[in-house]
Amino acid sequence: MLLVPVAKKVLDDAAARGTQVVLPEDVVAAAYPEERHRILTVPARRIPLALAGFDIGPATVMRFREALRDAGTVVWNGPMGMLEEPAFASGTAELAKIVADCSGFTVAAGGDTVAAIHRAGVADRLGYLSPSGAAFLEALEGRELPGVAALSAMTGLPLAETG
């Protein structure tokens, strides 16, 4: 529960800037990931106590499609569902196709995300794929990456400028 205050702050900051945050409307849920006989699509705000959300639902996919329709830049990090289980991988596959259809510059980061994009057959339609999600986000924040700093020190070449 430690992240609830952080999430509230993110939402408050976004609202103060007039930035819309699109959250899941529905989820694909089950009691546990291996359960195949009782998979339900339920509202994200009302997941039954005995179930857990393992993927985004079809209404959320449509919502994301609308939100990204005219995006100038899309940065995507992390799958939408539990990719190891086919029953919970379709939200990510659909989002991959949506991002690939964007007319703006598209970036996807993270090993699972990039693998899902390749499985969806749209990797060649995204602007940039980074297999390293955490390092990509740190670089995007402007942080010095230890590996890049070490290479710079070894070679004497300056770090790449960001921003």
C-alpha cells in the first residue's frame, strides 16, 4: 500500500497540468493464472475479492486506442497482462497493434514488451525498441547510466548528451 500515495500524487500532478491519465476500465480476471475454466472480464474498480486482474479488458483496449489515436509521441514500457499465460496476453498484443498504427513517433522498452511486439508481428512498425526497460526509463529521466559512464571512463569519450 506504500505506492497508493505515490499514485495519488501522480494523478494530482497530471490533473494540475491538464494531462489526462487513462487507467484500465476493465480487466480479464481469474482466481489464479492457470485457471482456464473461470476467466471473467470485470470492471477494474470492482474486481471480486476471490479474483485478480491478469490483463486489460476489451473496453480498456478501445479506450487506449482512442487515447493514442492522435498521439505525437508514444513511450510504452511494460506489458498490459501476464504474457506467460496465453489467456492473459491479448491486451498486450492488441496494444502493440494500436501503437504500431500511431502516426507519431513510437518507442517501446522492456524485454517482455519488445518480445510481445515481435509476437504481434508489428516490430518493424515502431520507431524504436529498447530491450532494457529500467535503463531506458532512467536514461529518459536524464540519469547517468553506470554502464555508459564506465564505457566513457574507459574510452575517454564523453557521455551522450540528453535532453
